[in-house]
Amino acid sequence: MGITDIADDLVRGLGGIGTGLAAPFSDPVVRLGVTGLSRAGKTVFITSLVANLLDRGRMPGLRAEAEGRVLSTFLQPQPDDTIPRFDYEAHLAALTGSEPRWPESTRAVSELRLSFRLREGGMFGPLRGPRTLHLDIVDYPGEWLLDLALMDRDYAGWAEEVLERIAGRAEAAGYLAALKGIDGAEPLDEPCAKALSERFAAYLNAARAAGYSDCTPGRFLLPGELAGSPALTFAPIPKPGAAPRGSLWREMERRFEAYKTKVVKPFFRDHFAKIDRQIVLVDLLGAIHSGPRAVEDMRRAMAGILDAFRPGRSGWLTGLLGMRRVDRILFAATKADHLHHSQHAKLTQIAAALMREAKDRADFAGAGTAAMSIAALRATVEETVRHNGDTLDCVRGRLMSGKEAAFYPGDLPDTPGQLLAAAREGAAEWLDADYEVMNFAPARLSLKPGEGPPHIRLDRAAEFLIGDKL
């Protein structure tokens, strides 16, 4: 660490002291981080969560609401003036309009503040008067979270691991073909470096579309204002026997380090390090549909990102310095409404087994963790149909084409090991089952006063994440 880094950390520490000293004399704030891997439904989750906390008729699992202690909830201006506001109203209008549609996903950090007016519990609660709790919901792309694992990697190790991991993937064929004839010992050729980075970014986009989770560096997928910058103009290449100064390898190495310093570190410092509670949304059904390799990729990704959470309860000194620790983490398998309720327990068991390595590490450090299957917005109804003499538990919903259809996705295994063993062994496909997914459109809603959008276990997710604070 250089002198500048030390000075920066000291300044931030002093700023944190002020925040820590002021906190006891102001309304408490809980910062909830919401992130999700590819196609997990992060925007829908935040929108439905906020709508159901404002109108709590469908939130019986939220204990404070069941006990009548939530007097009111209301949106307030967010406290961070430099972070875009999560566009809750536009997203809700998309989901609940006369022709409902899935909202556009967010492509950068955004934030929303929801405030609770609460009545204290217990015998003497009414004597103390109501109190206010602020919930700051911080939305950020899951790929940026995965980037935090790069901080402990050097370019050589990262490049070797990536090239080994993608060697058998059809989506990587174009990039691997572009590497043929590349000699990292040759002098840097900027058009060559640019072409390689563009081919690698194309691979990452294809891999994400195919259901893979570990698609880093994340800014290659969401470059924003960094598009075309040297910090995003690198790619993994084989290490040459020697790499003189000015060579392609040396420049790729330098840009990899610049990406960590200029992109990943500021995100950690400015956003991620301030999170108290975290939910990680995963499209587990989509990964299962994509096959064993996508499931194993998701398992490895989820195990790796726990290093970034610094899980566990913070001591008094770290709390005073503003160095928060995430003390509750929920891994949520989304789109539970794509399955009949008779299979929800199986989906939760698979999620828990898939996250076992990550969960054990978090529990060991003192953080509370849970796995859950949810649907932030229920788009289907259940029905039982007869097919070839068998009885099938199906779901029925409106397809993206506008037509309605009943759908049977397949029967999940009774034990998660049946899936995870094939995934760990690198099987190309499932041997004895075929799991399907369907792209349902949002259902047309007719909400009664005081009701939020229909969901599955969103109230239980909220209870785990913030119930103790209410």
C-alpha cells in the first residue's frame, strides 16, 4: 500500500468517526444491498418489496406488521445526492399497468429510502412514543460484486484460471480462435489489444445469456462511461516465457491492475463497504435448465463472493470507524412461481446445498444466513392437469406472446446431491431428467386498497432481512 492509499484510508476513517458518533443521536438507518446474478429479477424484487412495504396487506410474515407496530411507511429523498434514485414509480407502472410488462433492468448503482414510523413493543412501548427507522435500499449489478474477488488476484493467475475455465465452452470459441497466433512477448499493438478485449466482452455477454454466472470483469458487460478506456481494454492471454517491458503481456497486466485500482476499489469504498444487510438473488431454475456446467459455475461464483462481504458482527471500534460488516445475508432463488408449490421445498433445498460452502464460511464468521425460494411478483396460478394418464402439477400464466398456457417444468430431485454431483463432475447434460423454463409475462392485476402485488414468501424474506430492526 502506497503513501497515498494510507492517507486516503486515514481521511475516510476520520469521516467514519463523525458518522459513528452522530448515529446515536439520529434516526437509525439500515442499508440493504440488493444484487443479483444474470436474469435473477433484481429490479422486480426491489419494486415489489417497496410496494408491499407501503401497502402491507400481503405481508403477514412480517412480524412487526402482524403485531400492529408499523404505523406508517413512506418514501423520502435518498441521502446520497450523487447516486441515481431507483425509479420505483416507473417500474411499478410497468408491472401494474393495463398491459403489464417487465421493467428495464438497472445498469448502475441506484438507491431508494423507505422510512418506517413504528410503535415500540412491550408493556412500556406506548409510553415511549413512536420511532422512525430508515431503510436505504442500494441496488447494484451482481457482476460488480463478483469483481471484488479480483482484488486478491494477479493478472497471471486470473488469466490462467479464466482460460482453463472457458476452454470447453461453445460461447468462447470465437475468443479462443482469436488467441491463436497471439504472442504476449511481442510489442504492444493497440488494435490487437482492442480486438481481443472486444472478443472477450462478446464472450462474456454470450456466457451470461447461456446461464453462466462468473462473468467477470463485470464492467465489460456494463461499461458505461468507461467504454473504450484502457482500463477496459485487456483480456486473458497465455503467459509467454519472457515478457519484456512494452510487450502485450506487460500492458495487459498493467491494465488489469488499473481496473482493480480505478474501478473495483472505488466501488467497494463508496458503496459496498457501507452495506448492513444483503440479499443475493439467483436464477437457480435458469441455471438448472442450462445444465450441470452452469450450476457448477453458479456454485463456484457464490462461494467466491463471500470473501467480499466481510461477514460477521462488527466490534465497537470498527463500528465507530464506520467499517460496517454485513451481518445477515439471504440467498434467494427467484421465480418460484414457475413451479407448483409442491416443489418449492426442493428448490430451497437445492439453493441451500448450492450455497453450502459460502453459507458455512459466513456462519463461521458470525453472520446470519438463509436460503429461500421466492417470487417477488407472482405471474402464475397453479392447476393440476391430466396427461397420458398421469396427473401433473402445473402452473398457468400469460406468455410473452400474450397467450395463456399451462406449463410443467419437470420434477426436481428429492435430494440436491443428484444435481450437484453431476455439476461437480463436469457433466455436459443431466442424464435422467430434462428441466424446462418458460418466460411468463406479468399477470394483469386488480389490487385492492392496502394490497401490494402478489408474491411468494416476500414477507418472510423481509422478516429475515430487517424484521429485527422493526
